[in-house]
Amino acid sequence: MLNYTETDRVDLMAIVQLLLHGRSATSVDSLLELEALKTLTRARRTVVNTQTLTIKNLRLYMTIFSMSF
């Protein structure tokens, strides 16, 4: 459980002030890094899904093959 402290209130007010005054612009570099991370995550998900499907198919074929004998 997170504890609420006075520092949290001060930090929150500082963030709100930055947002209100338009000083919270994100850098282009961090946006590019975010896109690269999204691409990497999607690629990893595709690999994991492919591996899972391959394992399922192998188990299915092994079961069918063992039943035929």
C-alpha cells in the first residue's frame, strides 16, 4: 500500500503548474524511443504467440500419433 505524504502534494502541485503553463512538452527523442519500445513489444508478442501455437500443435500431433499405435 502506498503512503500519502506531504511531498506527494508538493510534487502534484509542481506537475499541475507545469501542465498549466505548457512547460511539460515531451521531447521528440522520448517519443521515438516510445515507438521503438512499442514495436519491440509487438514483435515479442508475435514471437511468443508463434511459439505457443507451435507447442500446441506439437502436443496435438504427438497425442494423435501415440493413439494410432
